[in-house]
Amino acid sequence: MKYLPLVWAAIMRKPARAILTLLSVMIAFTLFGLTIGMNATFEAVQEAAKDNRIYTIPRFAGGMTPLPLAAARQIERIPGVSVAGYQNFIPGYITDPKNRVFLQMYGDNARKVFTEYPITPAQWDMLHNERDGVLVSQYQADKWHLKTGDRLTVISPLVKKADGSTTWTFKILAIVGDMAYNTNGYIWGNYDYQDKALPLAKQSQVMNLQVQTSDASRTADIAQQIDESFANSPNTTQSITEKAAFDVSNSGVDIAKVDREIALAGMFMVLFLTANGIAQAVRERFAEFATLKTIGFSDAGVVGLVFAEAALPCFLGALLGVGLSVGLSGMIPHLMPPSMGTPPLPRVTVMVAVWAGLCALFVALASSALPALRLKQMDIATALSGR
């Protein structure tokens, strides 16, 4: 610690260069925190995915042609299926078309499928018994300033009632907890309420089935069985396990790999800038390092000063950058327009901070390696003479 003033004086000899280097390192580590944090988010979502759950949707017309409600009963007869939940949707807006909202209308057996959601049995009972009621997650409640007992009016041009009306009014039964991977929150309503309000031709239809299996090891096989059982019917299906649905690598692009490559590019930028700055600083002060050796500094001591000169902006930039990435990730929901959903948020975990620290250490070591080698091999007399 007693050499810290010496290191600080060396860094601040060129204040502009020091500040620009620190800013560059901070920006690179901000990018690092966000990209690696996003990978942590994807991993957490994948880990949270249930290995005994299947999603079944209509195969054709972009999944927008509904299935008959009877399909749920047929699926429940497949060996290994314990329950088949079902749902419809009410997409619409509140007051202004810009204020888009999306209601998911579930059958009562959804409570047997989504057991991990923070909804109590009493709240499920309320949803089942009060047909026009909805459960609203805390995120959606905060977004639309809703509280228990309020009335929620949704205008849905795509979902018309039997009387031609597009206005749906609901009672807020309870404000419930959010799920970490469901960044937009949720509003859940009663399937039967919506179904009975639709024109007769559109009743008893579902857009999505959630199938829970009794044997997790057979989930993928059961998903295939479901599709095979409807293969020759007018209502063909497409089934996918939740594990596969939540696996971002199935999207055709390995997003996690892209994130790592972006973070790596940032680290190369930091390495280039820091190495160039340290090399230039050593060249400018070659005679000073020779003087230090003359008055008794060992090779290790001189190398240590060079390393500290590289490490200080690296570690400080890493600390500031990761801290900034934490702040930015928390601001994303507030920066999104009301009409847009919130994307998955980066999770800047302790491990992300640890990786940032290790990268900062690597950059400091790599940046100071060649200048340190040059100092170790220098001829003191030549350096003191200024040649």
C-alpha cells in the first residue's frame, strides 16, 4: 500500500489518457455485465423450466386456429398424462390502443398445472367462483395502477362477445406475486366466463393446452404421442416440452454464444487500450524506472509497479462497469413504452461479478507482460543516459 501514491502519480501524469482509459474499460465491462448477465438469465429460466410439462398448440395457421376443448379430454386419456389444462386469450388495450394488455383465461384445472406460481388455493377458488374476476401480478398491478377490488375494462377488437361488444370488464380479485422469468407479469382470468360470452360458434375452443405428465422421464415421448394422436384429425397439434421451449439454443441461433462473443470482443478492446497505454507510459518513463533500480528497487518491485499501474484502471473500471450494468438492467422496464413487453432482464449475479474480476486480472497481467519484460531486460546505464 505504501507504493500506491507512486502508482497513482504515474497514472495521473497524463490525466486525459487515464480518464479515457478508465471510461473505455468501464464501458467494456458494462457490456460484459449485461451480456454475461443475460446468459445467467437464460440459464435461470432453463433451470426453472418444469421437466414434466408440455405445451400443445394448433400446428397450422401460425397456431391461431383454435382446438376444440374436447382435445384436452382426449389428451388426458393418453397414458402418462396426469392433467391437461387449457386457455384462451383476450388481447386488447386499456383506454388507449397504445396501452396494450394481454389477458390469459384459464380453466380451473390450471391450478394443478402451474403449482409453482405464487397463487394460494383461496385465490384459485376466488377465480373459479367469481366468473368475471382476474388475478393480477404485482408487475401488472403497478403498471396499470390497479388494486384489489378495482374494475379493469379491456377493449378487445379481436375478441367480440355474442352481442357484438368488444368491451370486457373484470374485477380485480387479488394482487399476486410475479415469476422471475415472466418479466411482463400476468393477468389471469376465468376461461368459462369468456367462453360463455362468445358467439356460439366460437365456444368450447382453446388456443393453448398445458399438459402435465406423471413421469418426467417420458415427457418428450408423450409430447410426440399427443401429436401422433391428432395427426389424422382436422385439428393437428404441435407439442413441445417446457424444457425445450425455454431453451434459447432451440431458436436456431445460439444466443448464449453470441453474448459470450460480444463480451469477448469487449475484453479484447480493453486489452488493446490498456496494453497500448501501459507500453507508452513505460517508454515515457524508462529513465525513471532505471533510477528506481539504481536506488534499490528489485526487478520484481519494478514489475509490480507496472502491474499495479495496469490493474488499478482495470479493476476500478470493472467495478464501475458491473455496477452500471446492474443499474441499467433495473431501468429497462421503465424505459419500455407501455405498448411493448419487457424483454428478459440481465441477472448480474455474484458469478458475473467474479468473472468480471477474473477478466480484469487477466487484462492487467496481459497488458503489463511485455512492458515488464522490457524493464527486466533493460540496461540501466543506457536507460539513464536517455539512449
